[in-house]
Amino acid sequence: MEGFTVDQMKEMQRQLQEKYRDKWEGVAPTIGQNKLLWMIGEIGEVIDVIKQSGSAPIMEDPAIRAHFVEEMADVLMYYNDILLCFDISQEELKQAYTEKFQRNMTRWQEEVV
């Protein structure tokens, strides 16, 4: 199965932004904060699914799982809008993510006595 890249998600968001340019606020650095606030709202909806259903049904009930995954997709859509607003490339994100990963891999290592 082929992976789903950041660039693919960003392109899909560009298409949505173009289609609804007369209805949506668009993408620009000055709008990035609004997109972040909308994303936080979507995260709240993800949390609501967990609070209302619990974690076991998310893993076991196909309808609840589909709702949960749909809300996660909404979060990713706003996340990708934010990447577009600030013109963050897949390469920049990969570099920052990899560097953060490396720091986290050594962050809580036990001290050798």
C-alpha cells in the first residue's frame, strides 16, 4: 500500500481552498492563527468522541471508529491548512520532525553510574 504524504494532503487542501475561495477565508500567514483555532475546535470534537464512547468502542465498534477517524481527518485538514498558511514544506517538516525525534530518543536515558 502506498503511503499518504504531507505533500499529497497539502495538495488536497489547496484544491479545497481553491474551490471554496469565495466562501472560506483562504490561506496566508495572517490567517494561520484562525486555522489553528479551528484545528483546536476539531481536537475538541475528537476528545468528545473519546469521552462519549470510551477508548474500547473506538477499537471495536466500526461506526464509532469511523466517526473518530473522520474527526481526526478534520484535525489533519486544518493542520495542513496551517502548513499552507505558513508555506511549510514537506522537507522542512521532515527535518524538524527528525531532529525532534532524535532529541526525544535520548531525552530520558538513564544515567550510567
